[in-house]
Amino acid sequence: MNRDAKTQSALVALARTRRMQRALAHAYLHQHAPLPTLRLSLGFMTTTTCTTEEVQDAAAATARLAGGHRMTVLGVARAEHTAYVVEELGDGELPIAYRLYLEGPRIGHLVPIQAWYERDPNEAQIRARIAKLAGLLEPCARTTTEAWMLSTRVVQRRALRVAGQDAPIRKFALQLRVEPVSGMGATGATTVTAFLRPDAKLSEVLAIPGEAAMLARVSYTGVPSGCGLPKETVVLLSE
């Protein structure tokens, strides 16, 4: 008997049940709230488009070749209570290094390391700094994603006009929430800007060494080129 497959099936079934329970609870709490009219919903769908022209600039071209913008968690500096994250934009583009604060007033925020990009550094210099930093950090252990559940909610929807295109494209303020399927443990949420489609996928969950908190890497449609390219964010999960 394959116990791992049986456990994963049970976790998926539990996640499905919890989503249904949450949907029913949400409907009950908002049963008297006014619903958006069908006319407004149809108007948004018919006056906007979920595709756009292939962006021709160099940044968009490299993003297409790389399959979008990807994030990697380098590790954690426990003394600083900070995780370090790198975003890859594609070949020939400078990777962006971030600090993700694990406590304090900026807890959960991804903040670019601005000092690294002063005086116009080249790609080799940035990658050398990243490699040096990675050697000083404690790595995060990967955990099973089946034990975690990602839920999304469109907080706001807008239309964005693009030069050279008649119909505006769809733009969403998309709330991402990650929580354990069991209902007990660390949870986290953030809001991102998605384009064309409000899709998201839980890609990875990492355990922080020496901490009860976790890190979740989530992919969503965040690059408005063609049918849309993925972009990623890292969400801090804390109790």
C-alpha cells in the first residue's frame, strides 16, 4: 500500500471540504449584502480583454524566454530575523534581491535591497553578492504542499488601457491566503496585482529553521504580455 498517495488524497479531500465550508460561511455572513448586478459583470467582461499584444521591449522578451518572473528563497539570517529572496526576471536582466522581515513593524513585507543597485552595477556584480550572501544563510526545508491550502479573492477589478490596443486589459487586486488544511497552524495573506486572469497556484512551502513560521511561494498571472506570464511572490505564514 502506498501510504504517501493515500495521505495526499486525504489532504486533498479535506481541503475541498474546508473550501466548501468557508464558501457557505461567507455566503451566510453576506446574505443581506447587495450583489453586483449582472449588467455590471457582463459590462466588465465584454468591454475588457484577457489577452494583450506581445510586449516588444527587452524586459518582456526575456521574461517570455524565462517563462515569467521566478522567485527563490535563498535562506534565513536568524540573527536578523530576516529571510532573503531573489527574483529572476530573465537572461540579461538584473536579479532583484529582497529582504523578507520575519518580525517587527515590516513583518511579512518584501523590501528590495536598494543599496545593491546604486551606482549602476552589472549582472555579474549582483550575482556575486547573491552567491556570497547565500553562503551565510541557513537554508529552508521544503515541506509538502498538499498539507496547505491556497484561497484567492478578487478585492478590486479594473481596466488598464494599453497603447496600440483597442480594448483595455483586465487588472485585478487579488488577495492570496495560505493556511493549513487541518485548520490549525500558521497562516498568511497578501494582496498582489494580477493581469488578464485572477489565477494563482501554490508552488512551494518552506519551513524556517528554528521558527514556527513558514514561507509559501505563490505563482499568479502578473506579467501582461500575450496570454499572460507568471509572476511569483513569497508569503510569510505565522501563528
